[in-house]
Amino acid sequence: MSTDHPLSPMSPSPVPRTARSRRSAPAHPTAPVPRTRSWAAAVAAKSALVVGLALFGAGAAVAPAQAANPHERGPAPTEQSVTAPRGHFDTATASVSSLVSGFGGGTIYYPTDTSEGTFGGVVVAPGYTASESSMSWYGHRFASQGFVVFTIDTNTRYDQPNSRGRQLESALDYLADRSAVSDRVDGDRMAVMGHSMGGGGTLAAVDSRPELRAAIPLTPWHTQKNWSSVQTPTLVVGAQNDVTASVRSHAIPMYESLPSSLDRAYLELRGASHFAPNVSNTTIAKYGISWLKRFVDDDERYEQFLCPPPRTGIGTDFSDYRDSCPHGA
């Protein structure tokens, strides 16, 4: 179920939140310590730990149970739930006028139920010459899984990637501090997505704000190919038959330039074109939602859909898939 709620750009703004980490984070903090990325090694280590605890003795004191993750939203996920057109939460929309400062307005999609607390925020930018309507399918689909999703228009349809990145940042601030649904948004759990030049802008935004929790550049385009300073878990989505932003010159080198210690993945859609992210796509939805859940909500229940990685080749949805499984190791 969804309802519409138009907003006036002149509506009173809530008092800006304080102590938001992105206000003071350095542009390029010290790089994280490299982590081992072997799935088998991590599993073996966990198994050894279990055996060691068992050998420690039945008479040893039992440690207190680990506290539940306060950011989990919705019931335990299943393959059916992450691929469904709508998730657990009913959603509504709020329109943001183009008169707003810093970007071109847009539409906010949000869960109507606040009984589970606030939600992570996700801002989505369109590609070159496109409007927010080209990204509208992400709105209800992702919001119904437990996010506040903001699809934006850019100041002009011809803005380049770095400009789109700055506009994503402005939209993040607006969503968390000044929007009519800011009380539903956890401003410390934010993510960005974007298509084409909006995907290039996504990388630019997280390069500027390393405290962002997740990034999903979709068939990204940018003249810059080296993103070795990015600190944000990043899922790059490429398309095998992309002739606008060839994966060989854009998506793959962008992914490979990310730090090897970073939680990252590269998903290449078999037989798809540059514009695959503009229409409803179950594969993008499944992996995009799982990525956001895993890193915006710290919800390890969704790791099962990311690791171990999917098969590639004939008869699958993927022409290529690269990853840093297991995540958080």
C-alpha cells in the first residue's frame, strides 16, 4: 500500500540534528588495516573457535548472549522476500520541490510504520539527461524493505558526475535534517546509489564522505577510474553489453581500483545494456537490498544472499561476479 503526501518547500524545517559523524569526518582517513579475504579460511577459523570453546570445558562460565542488532528491521529474510516486488513495510511518498537548495528536488519513499524505530536513508541519482522518474522503481521496492529512499532530480540534466556527487551529498543532508520525514531517518546510517553519471557521482560522494555506510554505482560512468581512497562498502553493478560505459573501461577498473581490504563486490548482468538499471530488475533488487541491509543496517541475516558468491556463466544471471567474501572478516 502506498499513499502520496506532497510537501511545500516552505514548510517549517525541523531543528538540524547535532553530532552527525559526517560533519566532522576527515575527507580521507587512515586506510583500514587489510583483512583476509578467504571464504574457506574464515569458515575454518570459525570452526576452530567452536572446537576450542568446546574443549575449554563444560564447567567454564557461559558468556552473556550477544545483544541483538538494534538496526534489524522486518522479519528474517528469505529468497522470496528479497526478490518480491514489495517487502514487509507499507510505504508512502513525499514530494520535494525543485526550489530546494543543492539539488533538483525529488520524491521520498518511506515506511509508514515507525514501531521498529528509525530507518537508514538511501539517496538515488539518475544518469545523464535523465530525470528521477528513471529511478522511481527503486522507491517503493527498497523502502518496503525498511529504508527511507530519496530519488532525486539533478540541477540540470547535463550535470557531470562530480556535480551529481555533490548533489547526492546535499540530498543526504536534506533527507536527514530538513525533510518532513527526518524523524524517521537515522542520519548516521546513510547510503548512495546512482545510474551512469549518477553512478560516477555515487563514487565521488563516498570518496568525499567515507562515513557513508554503503554505495551502489549502477553501470557507472566517470572519467576517473582510480577510487583507491574509497572507504565505504561498495557494490558495483555492470552490464555485459554496455556500449555507453563499457565494463572494460568503467565498471571493472573502478571496482578493481577499490582497496582490496574493502568490503566490495562486482556484479555483471548477463546480456544487459547500459540502461538495465532503469527498469525493474529482480537481480539488482535482490543484491542491492541485501547490500544495503548488510552494511546500512549491519544485518548479517542478509549475508547469505551475498556470500558465497553466485555462479556465473551460461544459464545464470551473471556474466561476471567478483567479491570480497566473507564480509566483515
